[in-house]
Amino acid sequence: MPETTYSYSPNLQRRVAACAVVLDDRGRVLLHQRTDNGEWSLPGGAIEPDETAAAACLREVFEETGFHVAIRRLVGVYSDPAITTMRYPDGNTVAYVAILFECTPIGGRPTTGGESAAVEFFDPAHLPHPFNPEHRIRIADTLSHHAEAIYR
């Protein structure tokens, strides 16, 4: 597959993030509705300088949803700016290198506040609106159960 290249923009930042597709025992995916743009999204966020990708995933899922999770596997790494770039209401634009894990809930309860206006599990075939379109491929990749990690 040919590499896509992008011209450098001084307003574009690059950050490494961890995110999760959390599936319950009924195969539903855990989503949170973001307070900054109203979109439903997978939980995730930036990896802090003093933590691993796995630790960031666990922290971000808890902070954004109120659920404790266990990591089941690495699904993939997403670095194509066409599917990882977020434009925030404050004007910042960030192209993430997102490390995606499949997780299962092991405790907690839905919790809102800060970054999340709502937290719910949804059937992957019936995602809520508005939904972050770049996260559809991450859910599909998780549900495909590839033996090896995916790189996009």
C-alpha cells in the first residue's frame, strides 16, 4: 500500500495516544459523548511522559467513562493524519499516533463530567449520532479479530 504524505503545517501538532474498544459480554461497544464537540467517541487520549501505552489506555477509559477495564490485545496503530487528526474548538489541530487496544470491562459504572456528557454501551451496528467517523474503522478492525496488529 503506498504511503500518503502530507505537507508540514506549523499549526499541526503530533501526539501519541492510547484508545480502547471496550466490549461487554453482549458485544456492545463502550462510547462516551464528548463535551467539547458533542460527538460520541471511543475513550482515549494522550500518553503522559511517565506512563506506558497500556497504562494510558486504562487511565483514559476510567477518566472518560468510569469503567475499569482489562486489556485483551493490541488491535493496531493508527498514524495516517487523514484518520487521526482532531481539530479542537480552541483552534488546536493534533494528528495523533493512536495505539488501539481491545478491552473488557471489569468494574466501575458510567460516570460523566469533565470530558464526557454521556457514557453508554452500543450495538456496533447501531452507533449513535453524531459519531466520530474516524472511529468506525477502529471498531471494525477490532471486530475483525485479525491475528496480527493492524497498521493504518
